[in-house]
Amino acid sequence: MPDTELSLTPREMLQAELNEIIGSLPDHALIPLKEIAESAYDIVNSGISEVTLQRIIQRIFVRSVNEFFTAEHVSMQMTQERLQRYRASTNPHQIQLPDTDAPVDISFDDVVRQRRSVRDYMATALSQEEFAAVLKRSFGKNGSEDGYGVRDIPLYPYPSMGGLSSFDVGIVVQNVDGIPQGYYRYDQVGHELESLITGDIRLALQDVTFESDWLLYAPFVVVLVHDANSFLWKYHTRGYRIAHIDVGAAMQSLYLASSSAGLGCCAVAGFLDEPINDLLGYNGLDKYVSLVIGVGKPATPLLSRQPH
Ligand SMILES: Cc1cc2nc3c(=O)[nH]c(=O)nc-3n(C[C@H](O)[C@H](O)[C@H](O)COP(=O)(O)O)c2cc1C
């Protein structure tokens, strides 16, 4: 270590490190970096002495409201490119799912009362009808409205920010009658499955999740995939916070649809980001796994569970 460095205080050393990092970054990276520094400055200026990463992130979101007002004329028109994610896929190799819209004979009260996180599943395969019905009831298009200068923007069983539904629905099929094992995208408009990875990925999924051995036995696993490009054009940085509320609403939709169909599910936030994104093919920055949810027929009948 050079003598000059030995005489530096810890703060001076940190500043030197920061300068080195900043010096190596491209110009455009300095704008968000300045935002971070100013957020830290705001916290200190408000009289709070401890500046933590969580507080800086929250402060960034508070400041992000300004983007709405300072962003130069942003068009609210849906471009053809963006519109594609709200239209049925034209991929000829999709698997069409059965359209089972039979009404469920259970009261809303019972649906809510029975809704519990279920981690023990029966070992038998799930029928295609049961599988398709729970997907449709949780995530399938169930209405439409005109907006953003175009007709027929789909509506879904869950609410979402600006109706943009900021995530994709991925499905790991593990044990469903007549559907080959693999990883699919659920086409929420066409009610079809688009194949993304073929074959059995159950063990690979185990490697990238933790404390979730039970996922191995779920007939299928839903993967809610954050898609930043679906909302950044309208909601900018602040959309990042709100998008996770969309995922929560969709998760509850799956919980309730499962409960109403005599199935059970359990959310899993215990996964390793980079490995799971590598496994399922997402870049991990704009598109990444936000939540994983195992679904199956409960090994213990729901009605024998004791609600409190
Ligand atoms: C966002 C979220 C993440 C969760 N992650 C996990 C998880 O990684 N592993 C797990 O076993 N349960 C997980 N759960 C399930 C909770 O443990 C469960 O909802 C909670 O214990 C309440 O039980 P209940 O859902 O049966 O009412 C998660 C739930 C939510 C909402």
C-alpha cells in the first residue's frame, strides 16, 4: 500500500474508492447516481442521522413522483410493439387449453375461509381441465376496455396499475395430464401455453429455490415474471414499486381460485435471483422472477383443516 494511502482516514479511503468507481462509469450512469446521492442528502437534511439503503430507496421513490411532471411530453398512446403483449399470441405451436368455465358451487365465505398456504400435494396428476380452469380463473382475460388510443385492452380477474398488468405468467408443468413437462408462458388472452423450455426441470428448480422441497411434488408451479418494459413508459421509476403490488393482487387471485376449486397453493419468495433467472431465461434486470407459487390438490382435504 503506498504511504499516501496509509495516512488516509476511513472516510477519505471510502471517498477515494467512490471516486474510482464513479470515474469508471459511463456519463449516463451519473444521472441515477446523483439521484441516489441527493436522496441520502435529503435524509440527512430532514434531521435523520442514520442513512440506510432502505431509506435511500424509499426516498428515491418519493422523489420519483417528480418524473411525472418533469418528463418531456410522454405519449399515452399504446405503440404497436407494446400492444403485442395484450393480444393472443400467433405462435402456431401453442397448446390450446380446454375452455372450462363451469360455475363453482362454493360460497365466497368458504373460499376465503379455506384459503391457506398448502405445501403437501397428492401424488396424482392434475387433470387438464382442473389445470386450465384455475389458470383461467386466476389470470385469464375476462373483459376488455378501450384505452391508450387502442381498442380492446384486456382486463383480468386481478386489478393492475393502469390496467397494464406488469408481469408475465410462467408455468412449470410438472405433473398435468396430457401436457408435456416443461416451462411455458401462459397466454392470458388466448388461454394457451407457449413452450419456453421442454423437459423435466423439477430438480433444476429445486437448486434455485430454498426450503421448498415440497415444490417438487406440485403438479404445476406458477412463476410471476416482472416485466419493466410494460410500465416504465408510463410510470417511470415509481412504477417499479407499484408493479410489485400487481404481483400481490395476482397471487391472491390464484390463492382464491385454487381454494374455490378444492386445490391449494403456496407462494415462494425463497429463491436465488440470478440462478432462477438464468434457468428460466430472463435477463434479471428488466425481466425477472418476482414470485413462485406451487399449486396442487391438497394431500389433506381442505375441509378437514381447522380455520381459526
Ligand atoms: C409474498 C409471499 C412470499 C412467501 N414465501 C414463502 C416461502 O418462500 N416459503 C413458504 O413456505 N411460504 C411462503 N409464503 C407463505 C406464507 O408463509 C404464508 O402465507 C403465511 O405463513 C400465512 O399462512 P396462510 O397463507 O396459510 O394464511 C409466502 C407468502 C407470501 C405472501
